[in-house]
Amino acid sequence: MYSHEQETMARSFLRGVNLAGAEFGETELPGTPGTHFTYNSERSFQYFAEKGFTLFRLALRWERLQPVLRGSLDDFHLAALKQNVTWAHAHGIKLIIEIHNFGAFLDLSGREIILTSGVELADFWLRLSDEFRNEPAVYAYDLMNEPWKAGSRWKTISQETLSAIRNNGDHKLIAVPGIGFSAARTWRETHGRKGWIRDPVDNFVYEAHQYFDSDDSGRYKLSYDEELACNPKLAIEGPARLAPFAKWCERNGARGYLGEYGVPGGEPRWLVVLDNFLVALDRAGMDGTYWAAGEWWGQYPLSVQPTADFTVDKPQLAVLLRHLAADAPAPA
């Protein structure tokens, strides 16, 4: 029988982080760079690459890249995105471009437009496809973060958007998040027994998110002891929450990806929860990106961004490093 280490060596997956900042200031759109939002510096790319991570999920706001639906892309934000792609390429990072919009778009007047079809989203992704379909550092397009505002329409919207990208001659990997908050543990009851995406080039993944507090929110409003009182099996809750999604993907012959997961760094027992979850994710052979990194997080308890001018690692980092893919660079 394989040991866990041998099993991990036999599988191919990528491990990385979400790089947040450009999606900040959602109530201040388009907002002022350096005041309401930020694009992270090259030092963040270098730091995580030197630690051995190979994947970034880059969070962006649709309205900044495309201020008017079905209009041109914004020159400033497109240039900033291209700079991030250049840094990713220079440091051996594969980049997932992710739109952090929850199934809606805010127009210039501040009116929220809930997506009801794939027309507008497909137009946006076709414009990005024209820019990046031949760029090797762009690993995947992540269609929409947690599209809960679109409701049950999301299945049709995501299929229409993927089909438009394929009709544009673009064969890149496409990440298709789940309905609602994309929770792994409720995946089957939320989405039904069968997958909904049909891809002529068969290069897509279903994307789930998973946190380990009692309400799945990732806010960790209760202390560990309070959570433990609610769930005595908290230490092994991670594998239990991943299992419904992993089994669903296996039964549907589909690939899966964990786009978000994270724990507070100030409580060592949460690190045990994270470690046990990652053991299960390794065995499932799925890519994963930790939530979150980014130079503006400050005291955010889930942040894995280093402090003291990139010289002090966060507690979660040691756990994450134990679960890098076998072909990743050796940690610095």
C-alpha cells in the first residue's frame, strides 16, 4: 500500500494562493488605485514562487476592466493585468484570471445588474480571450467568483460563456464555479447529481470553495473552542467537507479545483484542520489556491502574506508547504 507521501508523488496538481487587492473597494467603483484598491508588487510573485508555489488566482473586478457592458476594456486595468501576467511568467507562476463579482455588474451609475444570460459575460471573456489565449503564463479563466446573485441561471450563463470562448478558438482551461457560494460540502444538493458543462475540447474544471467554521462563511466569528463545542470532530472536518465535491466529480468523470480555503493563523488547532484538509485534497489530485495573499490584508486572520517587509512568514505557510506538488521547486 502507498504511503501518503508516495501517493502525493504519484499525482499531478498545482498549489498556490489567491492574490487579492485589485478587487478591493467594491463600493468605490471604479475607485482610485492606491486608495480603494491595489495591484500587488512583483515582490509578492517572487516571494511565493521562491517558497515553491506554482499557481496564483488573481482577483479582479469586472467593472474596472470593462466599465461599460459590451464596451472596450479599460487601458489602465488591462495594462496592470498584463504586468501581473509578465511577473507570473518571469517567476514560473501559472495565473488564473478571476472575476470577483458574485453574478452581478455595477454600472457607472451604481445600479446593480444581475446576470440573466451569458451575453454580457461572454462578451467580456471574449475580449480577454483575444488578449491572452496565446499567453502561456495564463493557466485558466475563472468565469465568476461565487455567482450566488445569478441563482439557478448560472448553469446556462456559464455554459454560454464557455461556448463563446471555445468558438473564439481559445482552448485554455476554464474554471466553472458552483451556484451560490460554491461550497464543496453541499455541492450535490445544490447542483444535483449530474454536471452541466459540455466542452468540445474537454478542458474545464468545476470550482468549489470550502471553509471550516460552522456556517461555511470563512469569517470564523467563533473561537476554536466554541466551534469545537458545536462539532467535536472539527479537526477532521476538512476531509468530510471536501468529500461530497470530490465524489461528485469522480462520478461525473469531471475535474475539480478548490479555488478558496483558509483558516486563522493565530490558533494552532486551526492549522491541524487545514493540514488534514490538504491531505484529502492531495489524495483527490485537485489544484488548490489558499485564501488569501495580498499586500493590503493587514491584520486579516486568514492572510498568508508575509509581514515585516517580506521577512516574517505567516503560521499557515508551514502547513501549505507540506502539500506542494511533487514537481514544484524546492521551498526557499
